[in-house]
Amino acid sequence: MTRLILVRHGETDHNLKNKYCGFSDPPLNDKGIRQARRLADRLKETRIDKVYSSDLKRAYQTADIVFKDRSIEKFSDLREMNFGIFEGLKYEEIIKKYPELYREWIIDPIEVKIPGGEGLVDLSKRVKKRLHVILSRHKGENVAVITHGGPIGVILCEDLRRFWQIKQELGALNIIDYTDGLSPLVVKENDSSHIKTKEESIL
């Protein structure tokens, strides 16, 4: 059995301001750093054989904090979706500037490709191609992948039409077990208990 430890990066100022981030490259903010440290505490006793990350700062910083004593291999294939003309805009700005396009994208994310960006099928193909290579290299091991909400969504949902139903908190943990001949087993999904409990104790 191969175990995938799948992590969404911590918070950035883009997330805080509800901006579409995509290929944009903001670093973690102070809260995002705290979220990564909480996850590091949670996983400190977990055996991790290899760590992979998106090459964008927010993911790599998260990986570096959580797995600070390990080498981390970065891949652009693990980046968030390229949101094209939506990049850097807040939700309300997109709705105001591109109301029909945004509506069509929400209704049918499979068929609509954002101008200047990529489609959901494109995202799924590049992420799953890289994931297949990673899992093939590490049969029987525990592998950590630190990435973004979009890539995690396409990994978790067999049917891309369910993409909007996959929720991922910032700093969330997912665990998937892969056994030859069997469907992947999702052991944990969108688990942010390590953040919520301790964040609330600070406030």
C-alpha cells in the first residue's frame, strides 16, 4: 500500500482578500505560516519517505515548514489552475467584469476554459500525470504532496462534474491509500482540526 499525504498550502494575502491566485506567486502571510507550523506539529511522528511540492512560493514554503529536515522536490505540474483573465481579481470583480463567463464556468467547469488560462480538464491531466509518476516511484511508501485547492480537487473527485463539491480549507490535510487492484481509499479529507482547535485557542 502507498499512502499519499496531500496538503493544501497555508494562507496568503490573496486568499485573505478573496483574490483568484492561480499561477500568481504570493508568499504565505503570518497566519499561513502559523497554519503550516500547526500541521508540522501534527505530522512530526508520521513517517514520510518523500516530499513533493508545487513550485509556487505558498506551497513550497508550507512544505519547507512542515517537512523542514527533508529534501523537497518541486514540480510546476503541481501548480494551481492558471486562471487567465481571472488572475488577481476578487470574486466580486470577476462577476462585475465577466458575468456571463463566470456564470458559465460555475455551471459547467468542464466545458468552459478561462481566456488566457486553462480548463479543468487541462488541470486534471497535468496533475494526474505527475501524481502517477510520483506514486509509481514510491510503491509501499508514505509520500507527501503539498499543492493547491484545484489540484487536490481533481485528485479527490473521480467525476470532474463534482469539482465544486470538493472543499479544501487552507492548510488542510488529506490522506489517500493506494493498493494495487483496488480503488483509492480516502482516509481523511479536508481535515483542518489541527488548525481550528489551536487557532481558536489563540483568539
